[in-house]
Amino acid sequence: MTSLWKLEASLMAVGTGATGVSLFQDYGVRTPEMKYFIDYCRRTPVADLGADMAIAPDQVYLGFPERIAQAYQAVLDRLPCLDKDIPSKEELSGLRKIIEDFYTVLYEMYSTLKSGNVRLEQAASTIHT
Amino acid sequence: MSDLSKQPLRSTLEHIGELESDVSSTIRNLARIPYPRIRFNLEIAGKNYKAGLDAVRRVLTEYLLTRAQQFATLPQPGTGKTQTVDEILRKYWGRQLNMSYHIAEGFRTNFALEAGANIPFELYFLVFDIFKEFNFEETLVFRPADQFKSETFEETILEPLDSILQVGKQTILPGTLEQPPVPRDLRTEIQLKPANAIWYVSGEAHNPILWPLIIHESFHLLDNRLGLFQEMESLMGSTKKLPVLDPAKIEQVNKKWSKEIFQDIAAVHYFGPMYAFSLMNYFERLPYIRSVEHPEMSSRLYAVNKYLQTAHSQHTDYLTRALSFCKPLITRELARYEQSGELSDEVKTELDMFYDAVASWLRSRRITLFTDRLARYVAQGSRAREMVDKQIIDRVPYVDPIFTFDEVVDLVFTKKVSLALDPTLLLNVVLAVSDKYTPQGYSERLVDCMYKCRVKQAWDLALSSIKA
């Protein structure tokens, strides 16, 4: 079952990444926020993001686990640009956008769970099948 | 409206203060709870949440605000313009501010739910009994929710804040801002007492059929704290390995599934055969889907069915009667999985070996299992005649004779007697007649039985202290 605390921790970590990349983009400084996020991505497998769900068919739940896995992979693919001394503006703005997209899908899942939609949708799926 | 540019975060900080007051008020209202031990546990939980709210406040003031103030002094390259603290907070740390609010609200909500939980208090003691077997004395609270789960308070309170707390203590990289925002490790300053929550399905709080699932969560919790699974794994030695239920999945996933089955095997040994019925019943009520954390239902039922196939006891007819009720149900269910190909011979072989390893570990732990409790019941009950003969019956509250399965059913359901029978023995009897007597309709009587058993245990304990 999904753990809210895991999702909260993931949201805070990804939010920290968005902060770090934005500050790098706007001020040109490599902050502890950015360093933390790079380390976080290197040590955190997708299974530990808190997005696994065992309570209903994926199609009812907007495919959150797959969407989150894809969004995370997109971040991982682009993250190496931060290893460069001076990443290009395009690289940084691209990375910033996909981190924000990643945050958005995590937040969407978090809000769905918190609002109780899961239970309502589950009830609906039980009735219709 | 407050002037945010002069006092950034004031409204948020004020709200956190309100949440702290709410938690304090809930702690004061715990006096209505008649059980001191449960009250004390909830008080500790409340204090942990207060510590959590204080941590959120410090994250906001000592980390976010300080960081924003640092950047407010810096001109942006290119434009040379500076931004206000509010602009910086909103633009760069808006997400963390938003989540901090949710997390703080969550602390207050959790505690309100735990303090007002609708689960019978007697079920706390079902868990305390298991804790006692492992000499485990940490705090426990029940949290009404929409699923069964266990969670430590470090997970509930500290983990969501971890990234911020870690960033706060990091040393600054060369060529960046010189001054660390929070030079000390804030995480070590947050004083949480070791505590744990077991989530239960709120709408099922008075459904005795699902009460045994609390045993499963108790083992999860103990495993989390005491490393029971790892202990069992090390006993397996190098010749045996954990089951690979799906070779297509990575080792980590298969290991998580093994842990889940480990809790099931421990739970059925501890609670007794009707755990299997409870598990199957829950799967029927809640559509079950395999996930990273949970293996196929067929694997779980196959593992608990191994217990049903091998368990034996000559003490009373409780075990045989319970088995005769639930074995055919589980066997039918497993036959369906076999026919559909969901439960393969390879998986069964893996589970057979694993079951033996877990059962062997349980024996080595010397905890009181269901069959041990049956033996103890018979030993105690056989003293009933002796008590009357020696005319010392007035000095002890009561010693019941040994009741047969049918006598327990008759007393509890027909004669409306609240028997002071061990809760696990009682539930293994009453759930095994749930086709005739809907347990949900008798939950109050069952709770009363559990209450009387606690009173009897307290008397026994007092008497043994006097003798000593």
C-alpha cells in the first residue's frame, strides 16, 4: 500500500531539486539543495518513491506508478548535465521543467490519496465490474 | 491581511501555533480514556506530534527564511536586480512551504484520529501481548484509516522533513554561498520518543473477522524495529534462499514479498488457524492487487495453508474444529489458482522451503504460539475441580473448567455469557462458526469477553505476586 510519508518525503526532495536547479539557473551558484538532489536521485530507486499502489487497477488510478516512473526516468536522463562546469541555458531550463513535471505528477497522486478519491474510485470500480 | 513583506511566513507560523494548541487540547482530553496504559501511549504520541510541529516551525524559520534572506541580498546576474524575501520564498521554496503546511496539518489530523479511534480498546492488549513476547515496550497507537498498515513515528514525522534537514546540515560547496544556513544537525535535536502506529480500516473496526489482521501488522512493526526477518534470514544459512516468486522481478521486490509472507506465517502460528480465514475474507472484501509491496494473493494463502495442513494439538477440540471450518474454504480457493495457472509448482516449491524456515525460526524464538496457549488453557482449566475441592474458590476470582468448542459457542452466542477466554482462543472459536453467527453482530460481547479475560489475568498476576 502507498505510504503517505514516503510521498511527502519524495515531494520535499523533488521540491528541493527544483529549488537547487532554479537557483543555479538564476544565480549561477551550486547550492546544497542541488547537491542533495543529485545524491538523492543517485541513491533512490523508483520503488522507494512511494508510488506503488495495491488497492485498485491502474486504469482507475490514472496510471500513477507508470507516470511517476517515466517522469523520474526523464529526470535521471537529464541530470548528468549538472556535472558539466557550465551547462547550457537550454539544458538547465529543460532540466528545471522536467523536475517540475515530476513534482506535479507526484503532487497529483498525493492530492488524490489525501482527498479520498482513491476510495471513491475504488467503490466505483467495484460497482462497474 | 498581514504585511507579508515585513513579516514573511507570519500566517503560516501562526497556523502552526494553532495546530500545537489543538494537539495540547487533545492531550488534555485523553483523561476520559479508562485505560492508563493506552492513555499514556496516546500522550506520548501527542508529544511526538508537538515535537514534529516544532520541527516544521524551525524548518520554516531557521532554514527557509534564512536561505531566502541570504538570496535577497544577492543581485541576479545579468539584471543586477535583487528580489524581496517574499518573492524568493514564493519563487524558489514555494513547494516546500506548501508541503510543510500539509505535513503540519497531517500531524494534527493523525493525532485527532488516534485519540478518537473507534476501535475497541481491548484490541490494544492483543498487540501488547505480542510485544511482551518480544520484550518490546515502545509506544503503540491505533490510527483509523482506509487500510491495514504499520508505521513508525520517525517515518510519520521525520522522514517527510528529511531532505530539508539534510540540506540544512550540508557544508557549502566551494564557489557557492559561504555561510551554511543551518550549521547544526536539526534532525538530532528533534526529540521523538520511540512510538508506532497501526492503521486499521475504520469502517471495519467492529468487524471481528478482520481483527486477526492486526496481528499481521504487529509482526510488521516488530520486524521494522527488531529486524525479525533479517534474524530469520541469517538462521536460514547459505544452503537456503529466500523465495523467488517472480523471476522477472528484481531481487528487491521478491525480498519485499518474502517479508510479507513471513508476517503471514508468523501471524497464523501466533494467532491460530482462523487468521487464514481472516486474510481470505479481507481479500474478498477489498479487491486485492499485486504490488511492489504485496505478492500474489495465491502465494500468501498457500503459505498460511501450510499451517492449516500441519498444525495439530490434542488440547481441546478448538484447533480441529477451526481447521474443519477453514481448510475446505482455503483449499477451494487455492484449487482455483492452480487451475488458472496462477500458482505454479515452482512457486509452491519455493514457498514450501520458506515456510519451513520461518516455522523453524518461530520455534527457536520460543514465543507463545496458538498451540502453546491451548495447552496453557487446558492446564489452567484442569485446576477448576481442585479449587472447589480445596475450598479456596473464594480466594480467586474464578477458574473456569475446560469448555469444549460447542460449549463456548453455546455460552457466548446462545446463553449470552461473556467468557474470560484468551482472545485468540475465543476468536478462533467464534470465527469458525461465522456461517451461523455473524461475528459483526456480536462484537460487543466479544469485546466484553476480552475485557473479562484481562481482569482475570490481572487477578492471576496479583495472586502470583502475593504467593511470591
